Amino acid sequence: MLASNELVLGDQPKQIKCPFCSNSTVSTVTFKNGYISYITCFLVLLIFGLMPSLLLIPVIMILTRTLIHKCSACNEEIGGDGKVFHVLGVKDSMMSFKIGEFGVILTKRIVIGILLLILTLGVLWYRIMDIPTQQWMDYHQHYTPNITIADTWTDYLEKCTKERIFQNRQSYQSCEQKYIDRTIVDWKGYAIRVEDNQQSLMKFLHHSVNILVKMDPAESEFHPDLLLTADSEVAFELSSEIEKLERGSEFSFTAVIKSIGDLQNIRHFHLLNLTKLEGYIEIQPHLHQQSRYGNSQQFLASSNN
């Protein structure tokens, strides 16, 4: 039995008397997407991000469409083929159960829609609060210390290379105690990729601006040395300088160290100030992927673990 149409008419046009205009006519078969299609597309957007979703959403819209019959005379919907998804062949049916003294009757279409909505809300909540509460407070309150250190990037690397802190737990703890949330650095680097979410809904789920940075000397030939992130206020103040950055552009930055990183996770810094410089280096395209605007959320998520 259909969730939204009273008549099960199969997938071919049928001779029928329209319940709306009472005309005897041959139905017109067409397709439409319902709320399940749109919930699924939004869920895919939350999980996979914008670029993959541009490829997946058209496929989802085709797979989840529903076959409907319309009256040829008045164009009202008069039935369907009895399936939740025509292409997938998922048939609709009635389900009933009791809650105390009350009986509840649902269709499979409604149950699927409810489950998808719950899953979507769960993913949305996870994307907003994708790390434990205490870490969320640590990484997203943007506490700014008042101590600016004189250590250069080279000084930092001598003490806190990823290989060293991976092999020596004492070095890791020492670097954490000295740098994380306690000091402000004033360094120079080169832009690998800029992800600007200021005009996107993604700014509510992640930072407004993410910048992957290559330092000199670089610790890795193939991977970014650190990730700079900016909240909405800082991103707005620095928007003119951020807009100037292209792949390979040199810039100076002032930032708070939020994570010293390790062999699996990138270093995470909160941006306080940024100035585009005249310097430039060649950076291979595979280091920035997806051109100037890409998806660095995976780096941010890993750095918060």
C-alpha cells in the first residue's frame, strides 16, 4: 500500500476513473522525488562535503525517485506502483504495532523517512560536536595567551619534530607544556591551499577559513607542515589579505599553537593575524588538490584527536 497515493496501478498507464474529476481516462506515468530524496541528499552533503556530493546527489535523485500516475484530464496524482523507490524496487507496505493501549500504523516509506531524518540529525550534531566536550572547549573557544615567544620555526623543529616526539614521550610532553595554548608565534610560511567558508554554511560546522601551510625548512616534502584556522571574526578582519593568497604565496602570520601534531596528525594553529608577502615558491599540485578552495576538514579533525 502506498504512503501518499491510494491506488496501486503498476508501472504502466492504466484506464481508470479519476477520483478527483470523475473522468474515465488513461493515466499518465511520471516520476517525482519526495522528502526521502531530499533528506538523503542533505545527509550525503553532511558526510561527504560539497565536491563529492555534486557527483552523488544526481545519482541519489535518480535512485530514490517514485513512480506516480496522474490523471490525463485534471493532472492530479491518482496512484503509484506500490514502491518506495521505483528504480531500487523497494516495495511499500503497512506496519503496525502497539504502544500501551494505542495502536500505531505506519508505512515503510514513513519509517525510512524517520530513520533518515534521525541519522541526518545525528550526523549534523556529530559534525558540530565531533570531538569530546573538553576538547571542543580547548580547540574552539580560541583562548589567546599573552606570551609571544621568540622561538623561530627552526627552533621549534629542533625540539618538536614529529619523529622525535613520536619516539620520545618525554619530548612530546615537554613540547605540549611549552607550546600548546601558552604561546603566540610570529612566523612565515607558504600557502598550499586556502579553504574559505565565510560565505558558506560550512562556517557553522567548521572554522571560517582553513589554510594549509608549507614552512621553510619543510619537515615533509609531500605534506603540509601545519594548518592555520580562523574563526568568523578574525577571518572577516583578515579577508583582504586572505583573498590575496594563492598556491605558493609567502605570508607572515601570528597564531596560537593548538596542537603540536604527530606522525599521523597535522599541527593545528589558530590564526590571529596574517600579511601577504612578496615571496613565492613552486608547490606541486598534489599538495593542494581541488585548487584554491579545498577540503581540509580531514586535517582539522585529525589534529583534534
